[in-house]
Amino acid sequence: MSDVALPRRRTLPAIRPVHAIALAMLAVLVLMAAFGPLLVPYDPVSTNPPVALQPPSAAHWFGTDQLGRDVFSRVIVSARVDLGIAITAVAVTVVLGTALGAAAGWLGGWTDRVISRLIDTIMAFPLFVLAVGIAAALGNSVSSVVVATVIVNLPLYARQTRAEVNRRRDAAYVEAARLAGVGSFATVVFHIFPNLVPAIMVQASLNMGWAILNSAGLSFLGLGIRPPNPEWGIMVSEGAAYIISGEWWLFAFPGGALLIAILTFSLLGDALRDWLDPRRA
């Protein structure tokens, strides 16, 4: 019999308890965003002053706010708004950032210099301060929050993609593609980019949490979603005025939902990093 060792098969990654928790939390968030508005017991924007500022009870699980609106219904419906903004912003950022980074890394020269100076200009500002300025200039709307989030996150993907493409453009398999007559665009898309997908997926997952926090932060400052639309940042901002008077549920439940969403994507990013690690046996 031959003594030549056969290559080992790549084993499936083990799902650690923290990874299972992250997946379960993600499933809950997705269900809230997809079906929450159909399942909530009350209209999230309908006011009912006679029951204003009631603590959590059987009738109102998370209590009511200063206008008598059901906090539970507003927290659940807010998931669609915040997740929708985050998913849209991260998706656009990934596409634009990787395209700019790939162009800079592959073409080099003046293209690299122009894109690099653009990215350096964005990074010269504190990111949240820059997001506040962009949102203030564009006005209170979902689109302004998305644009602000896209712009401040572009450097993350552009710099990462530029470094990887620049490092791989002289690799043997890229040279083989050139000799085979494959064009530059096809070489980058079909030969280089697949090697970048795992790192980009991990970055996008981690970035989702920051995008949710950014959206909530802008709304907290009055630069995002306009009331009375339910949104976690708006609810925390409105509830902050009642901290001293003791109506803790006004900010605790939307703040808790925001914390859980950010933690979910942070844990999911760690899980993806483990599952997509190319060095796994």
C-alpha cells in the first residue's frame, strides 16, 4: 500500500454556545422586523392620554409613554426601521467600498492616489461627528441616515480591499489568468474577490451593529427618523426626560433592544470569523 498521506478533509466548524445564542438572537430580530408590525397588540403611533405613563402591566407589557402609546408595540415595530436602515447602509457601503478599493489596488497610479486621498479625508474627521454633519445637511429622513452611514463607513472596506488586491495582483494565479487572456475586470471579480469574501462578511456583520447604533444616535439627537415614527433612538431620547421622575421603562426597554441588536451582530461577527477562517483544518 502507498504511504502517501491523503489530504485531510476540511472539518465543519463547531457551533459554540455563544454562536448558537447569536444565531437565536438574530432569528428573533429578523422575525421582529419581518412580522412584528402584524403581531403587536396596539397601533405604535396611536395616542391614548388617559393611560399615559403607566408602568409595565398585563395590558401593556412594557408600559406606556407620555402620550399613552404602548411601548412594547413601539419597540417591536422599531426593529424594522433600524434593521432596514442598517442592512441598506451596509449593503451599499460594501459595494461602493470594495469597488473603490479594488480600483485603487488594481490600477494604482493616479487612481490609487485620488481614491486614497478621498478616504484619508473622510478618516480625518471623527466618524460620528461627520455623520451628524451629513445628516444635518441633508435633513431628517431615512435616506439622510443611510447616506451618512455609508460615507463614514466607506474607508473600512476601501482600505481593506485595496490592501488585499494590491497584495494579490502579482500572485501566480492572477498571472495565469492574464496569460489565459482574462480581462482585468474578470480577473478581479472572479479570481481575486472570492478570496476577500470571508473577511468582508465578518467586517459587514460587525459593521451592522455600528450602523444600528449610528442610526439610533442620529435619531437621539433629532437628526434621524422623525417622530412619531417608532425608532429605538427616538424612544431613548424621549424617555431620557423621565429618568428623574422614575418612569424607567420609557428608556430601559428601547435601550435594551438596542443593546441586544448591537451585541447580536458583534457575536455573529466573531462566529463568522471562526467559521470562515481559511486556516481551519
